[in-house]
Amino acid sequence: MKVIEVLLTAWKSIQTNLKRSLLTMVGITIGIASVVVIVSLGNGIKKETLKNLQADSSGRQTIEITYTDKNPNSYRRGFSTEDIELLKQSDESIDKISILDNKNSFSNKLIINGQLKSATFHLTKKATNENIIVGSNLSKAQVNSFQPMAMISDSVAKKYYDSPSNALNSSLSVDNTTYTVTGVFKNKKNDGLSTDVILPLTTYKSAQTKSTGDTIKVTFQRNVNIEKAAKNVVKNLNKNGSQKTNGKYEYIDIGSLLSGVSNVISGITYFISAIAGISLFIAGIGVMNMLYISVSERTKEIGVRRAIGAKKKEIMIQFLLEAVILTTLGGLLGFIMGAGLAMIISQFLPFPAVITASSFVTSFVISTVVGVIFGILPARQAADKNLIDILK
């Protein structure tokens, strides 16, 4: 029997019991549709997430470059305005550079009681509420009015003034600005550092004549190879940067970060899809059950075809094709329904659904495989029926 004839015969058999065939397809349709919805929305959120991490609204991509000093106890800053100018003049692919110095706790030099020493600082934007030993906390008015007031810890007061009371109303200098000690507090920690001096953030920032920091944010022009451009910037800094001999400039490999994020989102999407795919197994059982019933109802048809010369292989192929046609049609219908439902759902989400050609191919392949796996046993049973027993 020719392939076309087998297909036509299988299709006519499906049409003979159209309602039963349609009900059998429902399971496959729902299973494929649910998987398509999950994968499409998963692809959408992955694309949107990577887009937000990799570029700004105008499509420009950004990296952060950090400086690490060879001496862990050094208070040198890795970037200055000179480094910014160096990069801007030497690399045309750079659109914007800014020094990130948002740390409220840091280390620096100060002059206290006539001695140049190192200390840890904490900048405050509001009135303090420390455990005061002597003096008073910084008030809101003092913090907001750029007054050069400072608070020191009891350990610093005892070390340089013998007692907290001796330190009160004394002076200390930081970056050429002189502050008056208004209070001594019981030693504490801020951001993991033991704080020696507390300064008003407004006063300290306004006194800074030179912008410095250990991290810079570099934004490149659109359509720039971000990895190559970042390597060139780091190479330039390690060769010509202001602190090239004292430390090392490095950048976070955004490509590895994005790859990790992509893998996590894909893993979650596939896991949920696998759970939804359980319905395909149930649908496959339904297909198998329908074919077994069909085989038992069409025993005489099988006997007649065998009597006029049909081979076992042709009988098996016909029933197997019936299963494959049912599942494939259900899969294609499921893809259409799933794609449409994903588009509708995405209208209520902050990202669009992404429907790819691979989703269509996957739906077609999975539905076909389900038909083959769950149709092979009923088809073989039909082919193995004994002609003599059938004709009795």
C-alpha cells in the first residue's frame, strides 16, 4: 500500500469517530498550550532582564571598574579626575564616566592633636543618636548648615587626649578642613568598620575639591563590543592610571553575570514547563486508550484487509499514523492557542512574551513523539491479530 493511501485511510478512520478523536486531542492541545505559554513568558522575562542589566533605555551599555590597592591598609583612592580625563581623551567609544563614591564609611588621614594619623570615618546625613560619654550629638541644624562639627570615639579621645573630657571642643583636620569636636561617643561599628570619627556628610562633601574614589562607572556608545571595550579601558588604566604602581584596576565581567542570570531563568522556565508537561503523559494515555478501543471495534475491518493482501506492517503503520495525526494536530492547535494566550497575558505584564520558531518546532516534535510512543502498542496489537481467529 502506498504512503498516500495509508494516510488517507488513517484520516478517514479518524473522521469516522470525529467526536471521540476531538476529545482525545484536547489533552495534547492543553499540554502543548501550557508549555508554550510558560516558555514564551519565560523567554520574555529573560530578554527583559538581560536588557535591563546590560544597557540603559537608550541602548548604551555600562560597566563598573574597581581599584584594589596592593596594601590592604592603604587609604589611597584609585581614581581621580585625571583618570577620568585620561580615559575620555584616549577612548572615543566612551560616552560618559563617573566616579562612584557612595560609601558613608571609609578610611582616611587626619591631623589630631598635632599628629598625622589614620582613622575610620562615618558620614551622617541626619542628626546622630550615639551613646554619648561627654558633649552632645550632632543636631539636625548642625548637619544641614554645613557647620564643621565632629564627634570622635572614646578610644580615640583616650589615645590622643588621655580622656574624653580633654578631647571636647578640640580640633581635628581632615582634607584641609578643620572640625570642632562636639561630642565623644562610645565606640561602635558602621558598615562593618569600627568608627573613629563621625562627620556631617554635607560639610565633608562640600569641602572636597577633588573627586576621588575606588570605583568608576563607564558608559559606552551604542553598538560597542562591551567586553572588548572594557578590556581596553582596564589595560589603559593599568598602564597609565594614577595608581598603576600601587594597585590593580579590574572590571566585573558582565558577560559572565548575564550568562549566569540567563541560565537561572532558563532553568526555572524549563522546570515549570516539565511540570506542565505531565499533562502530555496523561494525554498520551488517552490516545493509547482510544486506539485500543478502535482496534477492538475494527476487528472485522482488519480481517478483511488482511484477507485481500494487506501486510502486518501496513496495518501497524495505519494505526500508528492515526495516533500521530491526532497528536500532531493537537500539538499544532496547542501551539496556536498557547501563543495567543501568552500574547494576551503579556499585555498585563511589564514585559512582552517572546514566541520563537524553536517553540513551534518543539511543539511539533513533542506531539509527534507522544503519538509514536503511545500509539506503537495498540498498532502492534492490531497488526498481530490472527487472521483465522478474526474470520471465525
